Amino acid sequence: MPSPTEPPARPRRFHDEPLVLIHRHLREALGAGRACIEVPDPDLGRGCYPGERVGPGGGLVHRPLRSWCDLAEGLSCRLLTPRGVDETHVALTFERLGPEAPWHAGGEDAAEATPQHERYGAGSAFSRLRKLEDAGFLLPWLEALGRVPLPAGARVLDLGVNRGDELAAFAWLEGSPDVTFVGVDHSASALAEARSCFPDAHHDFVLADLNSLPPGLGRFSLVVSVGTLQSPGVDDHALLRRLVQEHLEPRAALVLGFPNSRFRDGEVIYGARVRNLREPDLSLLVKDLSFYRRYLHQHGFRTFLGGKYDLLLTAVRGEP
């Protein structure tokens, strides 16, 4: 062990070594929770593909910054802001992530003391999340909404509306469609925030369980729901059938979001994961999406699947 007076060891420098060797080095070095390496500056290879040789004499191997971000994610780390070392190399610091967000199944024990209906309420850990400030959600969400033809005065139903973050995006769409929102959620505190965000008396936010939607909701030109249909206790198949049969106009659309990620220590990690499995497993997600697409096709909808951290299924029936 170096003495307190000795300078810290310089991070290991890589030039053209295979990425698998860098991965192995980081796995060993991360035992202390943080590891730093020096790698060829990604800016030297602008326009090059991963693995192409760049730099003086072609002695360096190019890897774009996105590749290093993917490596960090695969190691359950955050990648700190790269720091320039010299004309050819930057220093990358990988830092182990903390525990998963408490609203996930198997998350922190603090969630166990929270009533189920307020686990996503105002003041919860979930309330810190602002998805529209994350480009990985915002851009696919705007793209999905842009595919939906909405008539003037359309009614939009949001299931699991929480405080209504996703609804704010309607004001940013081209033409800013004139719509009326009806939001349903089981958290009274989240609905109070939604009402303050959308004070127009034409909007309505209803406290209810998704398995027993209140009578009198009527029909809608669009139904949206993000990260709610797969929640424990929600009979999503029965809910989908009821929506199509009782709550959609003849010309209508749905935009449904299915989580394909989890949050750890403030970072979004790609890949759906079921309880008791450490690694991502997309099999249940694929099965659910197959059912939704098949059922909607049978009822005259055209579907499109996009998104990344949340897979967004857009379904449109009829012409505008």
C-alpha cells in the first residue's frame, strides 16, 4: 500500500488494446467503487467507426463517447465527465451506482413503509423524477404523439396520470392541439399536483383504481398510459379490452408505454428486469407487447413500436 506522502498511481493508459481487455481491467479495478483509465480522445475519430485506427501514425483505436457510456451502463456504473489529459487521451472515471429506486419491485426497504397508493405520490422518491427532462424519453414521446391525428376538441384519457408530466408535451406539438384531459390515478397527492398544473376547469382528474374505472368517463380520441399497465395488481388485458370496447371513439388512438429500464442512483439503466433476476430479461415485455399488438390489429388498429428506455406502442384506428 502506498504511503500517504506518495502521489496516487496514474490511471492505466490504453492505446489500441481490445475493448474486452479494458472491460476486464475495469471489472477488477472497480472493487473500490471507482476506477479511472486514460483512453484515446473520442473527438479524434469523428466520422470513424468503432475500432478504426486514428491519431499519429494510426496507433490509436477509436471508440465514440457513446460506446464508453454503454460500457459504463453494462458495468452498473455512471461515467463521469471526461477530462482531457493531453492531445491524444482523455481520462474516464467509472463510479459504481448505488441501489435501485425504491418504487421498483425489490427496491429500497423504505418503500415498504409507504402505502401502496402513495408510493408514487407527492413527496415520494418517484416525485423527484422528471421524464420530460430526459432526452431518452422526451424525443420518442413527442414522436409518438406526433403520429396521432387528433380532431379539434379531442378528449384525452391518461391512465396512471400521476401529476400529469406527459400531458405537458401536448402544448409542444406542432399546432398545439386543442384537447381536454381526463386523468385517472390512485394517488390523491399526485392528483392534487396534476390539478395545479392543469387548472383549466375543462380538465378532470379522477381518484380511482384502474381495475374499476368509474362510470360516466365517456369516450376518447386518445388514451395514453406510461409505465402503469404492467403494475402489480393491474389486470391489463381486461383493461385494454374495456378501453377498446367502451371508451374509444371509432376513430381513435392509444399511446402505451412499457418500461424497458430501471433507475439506479439517479441513472436510467436499459433493460426490463423481473423480480429475483439480476440481469435484464425482455421475455415478459415481448410477450405483453405481442398480445397488445395482436389484439389491437384484430380491432382495426395500425401499430408502431418505438422508444428505448420506455417502449412506446402507438395504435391508430381510422383516418383523421
